[in-house]
Amino acid sequence: MTALELSSAVAVVGTGTMGQGIAQVALMAGHPVRLYDAAPGRAKAAADAIGARLDRLVEKGRLTPDDRTAAAARLAPAESLAELAGCGLVIEAVLEQLDVKQSLFQELEDIVGGDCLLATNTSSLSVTAIAGALSNPGRFVGLHFFNPAPLLPLVEVVSGSATDEMAATRAYETAEAWGKTPVRCADTPGFIVNRVARPFYAEALRLHEERVADPATIDAVLRECGGFKMGPFELTDLIGQDVNEAVTRSVWESFFQDPKFTPSLAQRRLVESRRLGRKSGQGWYAYGDDAPRPEPHTAGPETAPETVTLHGELFAADALIGLMRDAGIRVEQGTDVPSYPGSLELPGGARLELADGMSPDAAAEPTIHFDLALDYRTATRIALAPSSRVGEQALKEAIGLFQALGKKVSVIGPAPGMIVARTVWMLVDFALDAVGREAADAEDIDTAMRLGVNYPLGPIEWGRRLTTYRVVEALDLLNGEYPTGRYAPSQALRRQAVREEYS
Ligand SMILES: NC(=O)c1ccc[n+]([C@@H]2O[C@H](COP(=O)([O-])OP(=O)(O)OC[C@H]3O[C@@H](n4cnc5c(N)ncnc54)[C@H](O)[C@@H]3O)[C@@H](O)[C@H]2O)c1
């Protein structure tokens, strides 16, 4: 066990939002905590704010008054960096600026003892670059907490190029001892969460920019069909459009403008017009007591067909067969040569197919794509993308079919990969690319995405469920539809697909 001993003091430098949260975590774990901030009076104000939060925990019965008194006695603001001399760990949460962080740690290196662990909470700077100014960069790690730090369990433990394994292990075990769920990662742009999550925002923005669907519909489909807690538009309104866009731009620039990470013009315009989300009262949505809340597109009631004909297999959408039978719809076995994906033929002759990487317009027959669901049994909404060849009656049959299964139906434009499917394929690709480049291991990536951004399933597990080679096929098609390189499957994704096929 190499976790920091509880008797060792933890210093938190920079006592804004993150510093206060991290200090509270270390304090509640039982350490003495020292707070330092460059702005006069701010460390003292932070100590008072933490004290007030502990009072609320006492009121809610989550902390005993005795424990609160003991915690308060362990917490002290410092007037100068020199007062941090005896600390066993310093966590920095100051301004996100490389030169500021570098000079702070240079100063600290001469103050603290040789065995003091040094950590940065940076979200977007290189841990290696911050440590570059140190004479002993081996003891320097990234300890990336998520906001609000006392509540969110995930901590990314980032090893820079010069970080000693012992230091990273000590940081990991300390975070674990504090009741957090740490994951290990290398010092690559965005670490795990801020890198792998990019397509969740980017695909939604692209679909909206192409006028495939409006934000309310895209949000609703990702929530009610994809199983995500929040849609990307409402989530970025909560995070702040400026904050979310800054992360996207920083990761894109750090990867030398790789098209996989290209930011969105629509989001740029939102930021330029200061429509930043909840904090400014307007983002993708309007906020305030009487602000109108746009409704997702939801089709009116239609009659379900009595019979459909199944050609081939529905693979990831196989559960639909049982649901249709339960709803009293007869499913007859068709005679077409099975192909991927299989299809459901409606009485009027149109075909329903699970979204692949091509537009439904590419099919010679009238084709309606339906979106991927996390679980077709529990999904409450489904999106349909009819090709231009689909007549009104055929679309009504498809709508009625899904309504008979208890789903609301959103009709969207004929986009390749629709909404959930293309978002998930891209998350799988980004996650496996990160594994392939040894940014982190697969298990840690899935843990980080479930705990850091609340995904219903880790992307790598999701890829396995869909079978990775189907994801490769879909992205190859999508790459053909949008030949910018953004959708080109990564080498790691292709390798994983081959491994799965032969295992
Ligand atoms: N806010 C988030 O959601 C979030 C999440 C994870 C990581 N981070 C990272 O945490 C760090 C802090 O972010 P924040 O949102 O808490 O910022 P913040 O603006 O709330 O607080 C920063 C504090 O640092 C102080 N400060 C600035 N320069 C200093 C210096 N040289 N020495 C001592 N104190 C100094 C400021 O006075 C301020 O109190 C950044 O690196 C940020 O990228 C932020």
C-alpha cells in the first residue's frame, strides 16, 4: 500500500471551483489540508465555503457534528507557498495556463520535501509540459478530478513522459483511499474522457448542421433510444458552450488539427453570440420561468400493419421480433437471400432496415432506416429515416409498427448512420484508437466513460455487443459518404475486429 498516510498534509493550490472540491475530498478522507491561492483572502474564503458545505452535510445527517469539528480543525488557509513546506502531496488547481503552472511548480519544488508528490488537476494541458520545468519531474503526475469533485467518483491519474511508476501508483492508491475510482492514463490530449467523448457532441452538431433533425429531437433520441442520461445539446448548455467548445478546440489543436476532432461552426457561432447555455439564459435552448421548451419531433398515431416479412436477421435489433410478436403483429419468414443488415418488409412493399453507414437513399427499393437502440425492449422512442423513395403510406405503416411496440416515433432526414448508431460507432472507434495508442487500457476507458460522463455502457463493451467488425463495416460506408477522413476506422478498431473474428 503506497497511498499517502493520513497524517500527511495535503496542500491545494488554487482554491476556485475545483480546488475547493478537491480540498473537501482530502479533508473528508482524514488528511490535514492547507489551502493556498494567489488572490488575497481567497484561501480563507475557500476554507469558510468548505466549512459551510460541511455544515450542510451535518444538517443532512451525512456527517456527525464531532467529525465536522475535527475536519474543520484539520483545515487551514496558508498565507504563502512557503507554509506548504511539510506537505506530502500538493494538488494544483490554478488558472489553465502553462507558464503559470510551470512557474508555480518550479517555486514549489524548492519549498516542499524531496518525497512530496506533486500533482496537477489540468484538463487540457500536457502533464509532461508542466513538469518540463522541474528538476525532478519523476514525482509529478496529473490527478484529474471531475466537477463537482466531492460527488463525482472518477479521477484520471495521468503519467507524463517523465513520471515515475512509483509516483503514479501512489497517486492512484491515494485517490482510491479517498473513496474515488481512479483510472490510469498516459499524457495524451484530453486524457480519456475529454478525448473519447468528443463524437458525442460532434455527431449531434453535424446532424443538426446538415438539418437532419433539430436539437430537441436529437437530444430525445439519444436519451430515449440511446440510453444516454442527457442529450448533447442540453448537456453542452449545462456545461457551458464556451467551456465545451474550448475542450474540443484544445483537443483538436493538440492532435494537430486531425479531422477526427474538427470543431463545429454552429457551436462557434453560439459562443461568439454569447449564447453560452444555462449560465447566460440562452444556448441551444432558452432558460427562465416562461422560456419555451421545444418539443422533439413525434409522429401522430398510425395503424400498425398486421403482418411484416422478415428477410435475413436483424442482428443488433433482433429483440424487435419478439416485441412485434408480443404486440400481436405476425412476423413471416421471407425468402430473400439473407444479407446484412436484414430487413422487415412492410405490406406496402417498403423495407425497414437497421441504420448502416449509408443513406437510405442509396437503396434502389423504398427503404426506411431505424436507429440503433441501447435496448429495444426499454427504449421509449425510435427514430426513422425514410428514403426519398418512400411514400406517405409506407411511412405510416412503419410509424404504426413502432407505435404498436409502445415507442414514440421521430422522423428525421435520410442521414447515413442516423443519430444513435453513428454516435456509438464513433465512440467505439475513438475508444479503441485510444487503447491502440496506449493512452489507457480498455477497462479503464469503459470505467471512465461510465463514471465521468454517465454513459449507459462503456464504448468498448458497446462495440463488443455490436461486434466490432460490424462497426468497421459501418464506418467504412460512412467514410465513403463523407470522405474527409473523419469516419475512417482507426487501425486499432480494424485490428480488434480481426481479433474478434478469429477468437
Ligand atoms: N471547472 C471544471 O469543471 C474543471 C474540471 C476539471 C479540471 N479543471 C481544471 O482545474 C483547474 C482550476 O479550474 P477551476 O475551474 O477551479 O478554476 P477557478 O477559476 O474556479 O479557480 C482558479 C483559482 O486559482 C487561483 N490562481 C490563479 N493563479 C494562481 C497562482 N499562480 N497561484 C495560486 N492560485 C492561483 C485563482 O485566484 C482562482 O481562485 C484548471 O486547470 C482547470 O482546467 C477544471
